[in-house]
Amino acid sequence: MDLQVFIRSPNHQTLTLTLEPTQSLTLHHLKSSLLPNPQSLSSFYFTLNGKPLPDSTLLPNRQITHLSTLFLLPRLSAGGGDGGATGAESRDCYLKMYAVKKPDKVDPNEQRLGKWLNCALSNEPLREPCVIDKLGNIFNKEALVEALLGKKLPKEFRHIKGLKDMINIKLSMIPGNESDAADGARFQCPISGLEFNGKYKFFALKNCGHVVSAKALKEVKSSACLVCHKEFVECDKVVINGSEEEVAALREMMEEGKAKTVKEKKKRGIDVVDGEKGCGKLEANGKLENGKGLGNGGVKKFRAADVAPANATKEVYASIFTSSKKSDFKETFTCRSLPIGRN
């Protein structure tokens, strides 16, 4: 399969690069083909998801995958009056100054795009099927399931224990060529047409999975999904890539849901007759019989004589169980001693 990569030039134009499986080239060669002036090559560099890439990076590789977006950015050079050379420095000063290479600053716009256009786990471009967790992080389902089965989830995603913690979502593709969309976005709101690129707030509806913009839900007030018309309530809305406050609210809701589930499981594990008033006695076949006067909170104490087999003497049957009758015998797990006068 051919590798297709989108390239954003400094003048905000989007170019499409297609490589056959047998082809390979470095970012330096790619930069040479894009910039006509060879002297300006050192003045530009490529970035991916806000991180700079060296010119020796080879295409294709595991980091730059199919449908990735590379940004070609100019380097900022200092001009006069920036505290540069004064004529008093020696060559050693410059060597010491540049011995440790300072990392390039991360572009916040690229960070935003990477968060909305790529999987939060694998950093690969989003492709269906996609899911979100209960905190609004968006993933490629295949990558998340593989990490879950291999027990390789990072610490920030350890709250995902299984499929029950994933919400399947349905993203609406932008019609036509994806590279024509602003900022490289490939998805949009099916109602308002707003692009899924982090500039606008989006919600996923848990009951049906459709992803729509907050603007659409605000302008068209309805208790049903605007796409499939399935009814939903306010707690069914999960904000995608929300703010710190919104994520904190979702986390609190998630913890409350876990506590409620644990409480319900404990409740189902308690005997239904425990503590109930007017419950009947427990028969030998396990059924309840209407009766009164049960002690200890409504549960009758088990007696062996009450469940003696047919044609059996109750006293003899009960004597099999040492706890059914008090006696003068002193018994341990290894022997039984008889009272004085009977040995």
C-alpha cells in the first residue's frame, strides 16, 4: 500500500506526498524538492505533532505513518541588538554556548491538532473504528484493545479495564479530499459542519455514539440525537478532549459510577430474608414458608433435626452432628474422651 503524507508549507498550503512501498527518502531530500533555493535549506525544519524532526529522518518509518501531517516551519534567526557578538568574545565562548543544543519550542497549535487528529495512545491518525474513554480521550479502537490485551496501557489510561470502559463513537468524514480541510482535519460535525480540529467543543452521545458539536446541541434544543433521533439525557453527553475542569467533573462522575456498581454488587450478595420483617422460615428445599417468630433479624437457626430423612429418628440423626446436642463428651479433632464412669 502506498504511503500518503500531508505537508503544510510555511504559506499554509497543504501538499500531498505519495510514496510507493519500494521508495524511501530522507526529510532533507524532501526539503530540497520543496525549496528552490539550496541556501535556505538550513533555515527550515519539519515537525510532527509539535515535535521537531531531524533532516536525516527516513521516510517511511514507524513514527511517520499513513495520513500523517508534517509541518515545514522556518527557523527564527536573531537580528541586530539581540545581545550577540561584541568583539570581545573568543571562539571558545561560541563553542561552549552551542555545545548543548537547546530544544525547539513546541507550537501550541500543533499540540492541539495532534490531540484532535491522532489517537491519544498510539499517536497515529484517527481511523474508524474509534472509541473514547469516560474522560473524553479519543483512541483508535484497535490500538487501545491491543494495549489492553498486552497490559501496556500507560499510567494515565489505567482506568480503562475492559470494553465496558470504552464508548464506541461515530465520526462524520468531511466530504471530498481530506487535505482540502483547514488544519488537516478529516472529520466534522454532521449538523453544523464545524471541523473536528480542537477549535470547537464536541460531545459524544453515549447511547448512540454520534459525535456532534456543542453549537449544534445549543442551537437545536432537543432531547433526541440530531442524527439518529435516539433519546438521550444530559449525563449521556461526554465532552471530547475537555478542559481540566470538565475532565475533573467526568472523573468524579466515573468514580461515583464505580462506587454505585460496587454497592449494588454487595447488595445482591446479601440474603433477601436478612433483616426483613414477617419473612417465613427456611425449609429443607431452600424455599420460604410463611411463618412468624423468627429470631436473629428474621433468619431461623439451622437444626439438623428439622431436615432429618424420612423414616429416621430425629434424635439419632441429630446425634451425627456434634453441635446438635450438648453432652459431657470432650472432643478434639483427633480424639473423643468419655466422662468418668463410662470408659
